[in-house]
Amino acid sequence: MGQFTSLSDAISDLVYDGAAVALEGFTHLIPFAAGHEVIRQSKKELTLIRLTPDVIYDQMIGMGCARKLVFSWGGNPGVGSLHRLRDAVENAHPGPLEIEEHSHAGMAARYSAGASGLPFGVLRGYLGTDLEERTNVARIECPFTGESLSAVPAINPDVTVIHAQQADRKGNIGIWGITGVQREIALAARAVLVTVEEIVDDLQPRGPNFAVLPAWTVDAVAHVPRGSHPSYSMGYTTRDNPFYTMWDVISRDRSLFDDWMKEYILSRDFDGYLAALDDGSILEMASNG
Amino acid sequence: MGEPAYTTDEIMSIVASRQLRDGQVCFVGIGLPSEAANLARLSSAPDVVLIYESGTIGTKPDVLPLSIGDGELAEQAELVVGVPEVFAYWLQAGRVDVGFLSAAQIDRFGNLNSTVIGSYEKPGVRLPGAGGAPEIASSAGEVIVMLRHTKRSFVEEVDFVTSVGFGRDGGGREGHLGSGPSIVITDLAVLEPDPKTRELTVTGLHPGVDVDTVRDSTGWNLAVADDLVITEPPTGEELAILRGLKERTAAAHAAQA
């Protein structure tokens, strides 16, 4: 049953060194505040799972939280590279990073299998690509038609963290808009933490594709308004595209990245981060650098 | 009246947009394909159905999304579904007529690389990776590819086959639902697979571009069709719609702080 808790207590209770964790959200509703807290608590040796690592995993990889990355598209959306991810893969900085990569369809099938309690997912995919020999995929024959298909192993994270728009007072979670893979990866996980924009008496969707995660599928709920910044929460916040552009400058340079993380993540809580965002100071290092 | 002036990127987007027919269902990659697909929707193919991998189906964005998950795509969509569903029920099941892709590298058989430049173990450049592309390339009825024409992008052999065109040996499409790349639009030319050999062959040149320039920008010994077509230059209306779209987009992205 979803217990209301603080974000720092939830991360401390649920995320441990060496855990396989998925902080999901497909461009929308990315749980950035939770990622920051993982960094502040210096979690190490994590296996990080996400379709799109995005800036959230670029920050965690650059800060040395990760041992392995499981993913399907590792760019800064609309901007270019994730430079901390590239530095880890190309130069083993700040340490070696094992990677296991798939396609989006393959990762989605893996999450769905995990949510279904099945050992693998099936899809028409990977055929003829070089991914076939580089990643965790096997060809199987359909027992009914004989068709050759791809099997991909289920993913069941130790912890899934997602950000949603609403929780009601019982801890039921309301989520809408681009819901990506969050239902699947929440139901696949051994423990689930949800950060939310708002706690309400009754869930009230303000957009398409409304879904509910019942309270009894969730372990912890933390009230973290704007917790998806610089991504967005439909109905509450908009995507901060200039931040994503700024990240290209900050993340390109190791020492600038270290300074930025120290100033805006390590030495403040999330309210402090939002204050730096609101007074514009969070962009200063990029323009001075 | 003289023809309006345009850039090589503009003619690439406009020629690519002309490939989409009204009513087709198109699975759109981000970047150049998104620009061309939305230009088609705003000009020659108003009823084209655009699907993005974020699960936004039948979306009609007023500005181009910076990412495939921008709120604009969800707000303007006929329906929004999850990522497992968009790939399984909509793409893999054969409901997509056209896939619209770009890549870092392409080879003579239309295979696409968006994974690494150099070796996989020790990459020179680590690219973002597959995303939705492999299954779009496999299962869409046909694939339109657009990318800028350089020797670095048009290579004898791609460093990594992320998405299959006709395979490394041009052997074909066995096991794939769709028929593969039907056309490649660049900033210089139009290429189509030879019906027999499946090798990409220049079938059209943009105005003012000569064959030698295209050959010099290609990393293999490029086949050229006998009956080359010269691309119709962009019309004033096409340019106005494209530029309006890009101006609205730039203003919207700068303002979202």
C-alpha cells in the first residue's frame, strides 16, 4: 500500500547500492527530483534502466552512480548527444559503464513481459540488424505457425520510480498524457515509488489517455511539485526546452559539469533547485562557461 | 516572375514532403522527417495521419516538437496510447503505410546506422542508438529516408546495421513485413533502389546540382539512372508554409523557459 513519505526517506528506504532501478517517463513525467536525490545520497553500482536515458541518467552516470545502463535511445532529445553518457562509453569516465542496448519496441516488450510475470517478451524485431549479436535477444519459432520471432528477456527492476500528476489521499495514482511505459515498468518492479505534482481528494484527469495505478500497486508516494523539471507534467508544467539546450553546454565539459552538479544538486534540496530555476541563476554557468 | 530562392535543406524537406500521399498513415522519426511530414500535412497531404513513437496518433502539431514526447503532440493527437501499444498494435500489426527515417550513415542497400561510428567495443563516436527505427524500418509498408548527402553519411559499408534496408548483401526483405526503403531524399538528389539489384540509384537531381557533385559526396561507386529527372523547384507557397512552421517552432521553443 502506498505510504506517503518524503522523497529523501523514500530513496533512502528503497534504493540501495547495486540495485537495478528504472526511473521512467518517456520524455514526459521524468522523475528528475528523485534522480537528484539518488545522486545526493551517493548511491553506487546501480543498473540504470530506461528507454531514453535523457538528462536524468546523464547526470547520474556523470556522478558515478551507475555500473550498467540498459537503454534504447541515448540522446539529448532534439538537441544532440548526452555527453556524460558518451564520455562513460567512449572514455570510461568517471568509470567504466557496461551497456546493454535494445530498440524501443524490444524494451517495451521486456517491460510488458515483466509486468505480466512472464520470462520473456516476443516481437517481430531485430531481424537482420547488428543489434541481434550485440544484445540480449534470441530467435524463437512460433509453435503454431513456425514463424521466426525475437524473444527478449523480461525486466523486473528492484525499484521503479515514476512521476505522476496526481495522488488521491488513499495513495491511488492518476496519470495522463504521454504515459510511455510507466504502467508496465511499475507493475514489473519489486518496489514502486511515485512522486506527484498534487495530492487531491478525487483524481481528476486534465488530458487524454488517463490511467490509474491503484494504491495497492505502489509502495511509496512523495509530494514533489515540479519534480519532473526539465521535462514536464501535462496539466501542470511545460517542457523546459532551453534547459535541455543549456545541458549540452554544461555536460560537454567535465569540470563545468562537476561545478554545476555541486552548485545546483549536491548543495541544495529540490526546493533550492527550484529557487535557482525561478531566479534564472541555474542558467548562469552555461552562459559564463 | 523568377523562381524563389531556397536553401539545400529547404528543397530536401519540400521534396521529402511531396512523397507523402493524402490519407497515408506515417510513423515519423524526429528531426528532418518530422519537419517534412508536418510540411506535407500543412500543404499537399492535409489528411495524412502522423504517428510518433511517444504514442501520439493522428497528431497535428502547430509547431514542430523538439522531442518526440512534447506536450504539443499529445494535445493535438486524435488519441494517445502507451509505448508498448504503439509499437505492437499499430506498427508491428501492419497499420503503418510509411515509415519516415533519418540516420547518421546509409549504405548502397539502404541499411541505416544510428548506433556507432567506428567499432562497437571502442566507438569513435557513440551515437544515440536504435530508438524506434529498427521496427519502423522492418514493419512500415515502405520507408522514406532523408539525410544530408556527404561522404561521411553515404558510405560503402555502414559501421553498424541499426535498421535494415535490403541487408548488407542486398539480399532482400525476407521475414520483414514491409518492403523497405522506397526512396532516399538528400539535399542534392533523389535515390531509389534498383528494382532488380536493390542498389540505391540516383534517379533525380535537384536544380543546379550535377552528377559529379553527387558522386563526389558518395562513398561508393554510385549508380545513376539513364533518365534522370530534375526536381521541380520549391514553389513560393511550399517555402512560405515551411518557413512559417520553422519560425513558429523557433519562437515556441525559445519561450518555454
